[in-house]
Amino acid sequence: MSSEQFKQGLSELYQGEILGEALFDQMLTYFQSPDHQYKLSLLLQLETETKARLRPALALLGIDFKEQAEFRKAGLDIASSLKGKSWEETMVTLRDIVEPAVSHYKEIASCAPPEYLGITELMVAHEKSLYDFFQLELEGSGELSIDKIYQQIHYKFSPPWI
């Protein structure tokens, strides 16, 4: 992967966080249970914070921070396709969407220059934690599903019922 390809890959990671923000923000309107609301809020927080964590690397590489509208639209389109689906159906769909992204993120990380290895490994862990969240929800381990998500969030908050 050339320097320009790596920069493009890092830009894709950033835009992917924008997609995730739009997706989880919209999903908050679909699920009303306090547990689902809290979990979706944490996923939204993770996407927002991860987007911010990428900015220093983007700045060093001269990559534009501007949101590409098609990524926000893609997140909204995915969310729209989930409207009316059960939590379980939603978790299956999202797990299946994220699974190839984990591989793609690993590919980008494997070609990262040494000074960007930390941020790209963080992105792999980030995407894998999303996959694990969806999988644990499907396995009925909802009490464990947010553990890896919560560990990555700097600005933590408790569920409203505590």
C-alpha cells in the first residue's frame, strides 16, 4: 500500500465514523427500551469520540476533515433499512455489515507507517468491538456486550435508570 493509498484508507476510517454516527443517531428513534437506548447512546458516543481521535493523524497527513455527504447518507440509508425490524434482526444485519469492515481495517493497519500504527490498531480494536457487541447481543449476553465499547469511551455516562 503506497503512502497515498494509506492516506485514502485513513480517510475511509474517518468517514466510516461519520456513517456510524448517522446510523446510531437515527436508530435511537427506533428502539424505545431503556436498555437499547443506553446501548445505542454508547455506540453513538464511541463513533463520535473515535472520529475525534482520528483527527490528529489526518491533520499530520493533510487529509481533509470535511464530512463526505455520501457517508452520512449511507448511515441514514442503513438505518432506514432497519426501521421496524426487531433488535435481533438489527443486530444480525449490523454484525454482517461490520464483519468485512474489520478485515478492511486490519488491511489498512498492516500497511501503516510506524508512526500511525497506534491509531490504526485502535481502529481495528474499535471495529472489532462493534462486531463483538452485535454478536454478544445475539448470543443473549447483553450484560457483557458493552464492556469493550465502554472501555474505549473517554466521556462515559451511566444508564439513566441508575
